[in-house]
Amino acid sequence: TLRFKNDIIRPNDYVLWDGNLRSAYTNNPAWIYLDILTNRTYGLGEYLTLSDINMFELYTIARYCDELVSDGKGGLEPRFTCNVYLTKSSEAFKVIKDLSSVFRGMTIWDGRQVTLVQDRPKEPIYLFNQSNVLEGTFSYEYTGSRTRANSIEVTWNDPLQKYTQDVVVVSDTEHQNKIGRVEPKQVIAFGCTSKAQAQRVGQWHLNTNLKETQVIKFKTSINAIMLNIGDIIAVQDSEAIERLVSGGRIKH
């Protein structure tokens, strides 16, 4: 185990999990999220049980939260932690939405269970090209370069200032110089008490705004039945890429 300055013990290696849980203090936002969903006193425990939640996806997310990254001071810290007081009653969906935002997650109901979709590095699981798209066509939409935020102002709670709110700014000066102005965006890092984590939040929003600039639309059929929200797919469009001669299926 690893022991940090705040005396929170965190595993330095995960093992194969059999699905059993135990009570323990944690600031891992994935397990806090689970507690809010299942606690019968202050959560949704009267409506949800563990069988209603995709526990193994939650476990994968918890592992990703616990991975050690730079703390900006020459040391290491968990990628995501959550330290927050919930002092008043709030709409349930808002609370779980705020908690899932800590680890770049989104809550969905997949028809059987509450499950989470997390924006983290993944491999594509399916390829679409002209052979499995209706009418063999893809349509594209683009965001305007002058409307993309290039300066992210992240509000977080600074322990060195008695946990009062502070703001850290993450900017892309190259883009600012290119368009000749600053396009700011304000975000709140919910439950964040680490400046380095706040900077990572800002960097993610910056990358999302400046790099995810294209939307591809297409229609398919039963080919996509196994896909879920948040899955990564690959697109091979021979009409859009000149050097791509063809793509299709193998007949045997």
C-alpha cells in the first residue's frame, strides 16, 4: 500500500476482484459515487441495490482514478480524488452528475443497470466503412475555430487557503495568437482540493474544445447492436481520404 500525507491508504497494485466490498474510508470518487447510489440514509439506497449497478465497470473506473500521476511538485498523486461536504439536500441526479464529473464520467441506464461511461484512453472496438453504413455515406460537421475556448478558468478549493475557492487558468497561447484573441471558459472542478488535478481538469477541457472539432454522422443497421454509449469506433471513409483506395467485407 501507499500512504500519502493525509494518511489515506491506497493500494499500489490491484488484483483480480471477486465483487465483494468492505467498508473503508476513501476519497476515490468512484467509490463515493457508489456510496451515494446505495446508501439508504443519505443516498438512493431505497431505490437501488448493488445488483442494479454495473460494478465491474465502476471498479475499472476506480482503478483509473487511483493511478498515480504527477502532483506538479516533483511527487505523485492519484489521478482523481474527491473531497467535498454535502451540506444540504439536492436533486439526486444533480449530485450523481457532479460526482461523476470528477472522473470525467457520465451516468446512463443501459436497460438493465446503472452504468458509467468514462472518457479515458480506449481502443476502437468496431470499424465502420462504406460496406456497413446505409447508402455508404458519411456526413461531417465542424465547429467554428473562432468559437473554441482557448483559455480554461478552473475553480477549485485550495487547502492552503482554508479550502476557499481559487482559480487556475490553463491556456493555449498558440491558438490565442492564431485567432488574435482569448476565448475563455469557466468550469468548476467539483470536490477538487489539488491544484495539479485542477490543471488536469483544465487541460482536458482545453483539449476537448480545440481537438474534438468534427462530428461524423451515419446510419447503420444491426451491425451496431453491440455498441454502447462511450464506445470508441474507427471510421474508414474512402470518399474522404484520397489515399484510401477501398474498404469493405471479405466474401468467402
